[in-house]
Amino acid sequence: MGKNQFVVKHPNGWAVKGAGNEKATRVTSTQKEAINVGKTIAKNQGTELTIQGMDGKFRQKDSYGKDNYPPKG
């Protein structure tokens, strides 16, 4: 299984980082670009994408893996 991905602020824009990685997988100039890159990686690996907002707080989390607790209905 792959690593969860994070979109975080970076001195050169926005970065996509795998959980526990020191180096960014990719650095982009816009948050939107970083989200698209992170989403693609998370979907391919079946993991989660967590997005940091401009204020430094994490604002969104999307899961692309197998859901152990799917909605009932």
C-alpha cells in the first residue's frame, strides 16, 4: 500500500509530499496544481489526500482507498 499524500505550503509555492517523506514529491506554483498531482497519486496508490489551507491548518481530506466503514444504505 502507498503513502498518504499531503498538499502543503512550500517556499516556492505548494508541495505534494508522501507521509513521512522529508522531500516533496513535486513542487508547483499553485495549490490547485498541487491538489491535482496529489489526487492522482492518492488514487493510484489507494490512499488519502490531505490539503493544507492558506492559514496552515488542514482544511480537507479525501480518501481514495478501500473504505473499511462504507456508508450503509
